[in-house]
Amino acid sequence: MRTMTIAILALLLLPGVPPARAAGPAALEPLAFLLGTWPSTGTGKPGEGAGTAVFTRSLQDQVILRTSFAEYPATESRPKSRHDDLMIIYVAPGGGVRADFHDSEGHTIRYAVETPAPGKAIFVSDESAGGPRFRLTYALESAGVMKGRFEIAPPGSPDGFKPYLTWTSRRGGAAE
């Protein structure tokens, strides 16, 4: 018995054995395709921006964070600018996946998140009286290539989404 106790203690105290990683909520796993660094560049059209989105697990795998920026060159009608944002994706207390978006312009958008197919995520904002509604879609087209689309539905037409921005990102870093 003493030999078995010593053997167990030795195994537990072995250096170089990493601790087990905490498992995150299963509801976030369909979004794992987003993890990593996703730079995107404009096609050269006047005013089109370029930037990077980085998706990482955080809070011991309980959330996914997206930090993102886009830089826009000056045009005849607008000076050079930069947009920064943060999104926290999490499992809501009652179930389902939610996301809260905050940006450098002072906007906050609360989304419900759906994953209708592998490699696809759709973020749809909550309806608000008299306000627009937003839809953000990510679709993994092939290994390392993702299409993004941000749409806006005007007030009074909550499902009348029209494209506002579209982009293609190519994975620029390992998934985390």
C-alpha cells in the first residue's frame, strides 16, 4: 500500500506535466472555427478599409473574445480614420449563446448567436423600438478563408437587412 501511495504521489508531482485545461461550455464549441487571427485587406476601392479581427478564448474558456480594428484611408469626403471594437461571446444564463459588442464610437449591440451549419455563425441584434437592427455573419469558405458580412435593417423593418460591409479574411495566426 505504501509503494502504491508513493507511486501516485510521484505521478502527481512530476514536473513538466501541464494541468488539464478547463473545458468551456459545449455551446461555444461550434464557434471554435473563429479562433485565431484574421487579417483582411480592402480591394483598393476608395475609402475601403483594412484591419484584423482576433478571436481568443478567455476566462478559463468560458467566453470567446473578439478584438478588432479597421483602418480607413482618407477620401475626398472624409479624413483617415480607425475603428476599434470588442465583442464578448458567452453562454447566457438561461441557455443559448449571446454576444455583447462595444466599439470606439460608443455603440453597444447585443446579439443572439446561431450556428446553423459547421463553419457558419450568425449574430442577430435584439429588436429595439425605433432603432435599426444588425446582422453579422461569418462563413468559413475553405481552410483559412472566411467571408464576413455586416447588414443593417432600418427602423420599422426589423427583417429588412441590407448589406453595409462585406470582407474576406485569411487566417494569419494559429487558432488559440
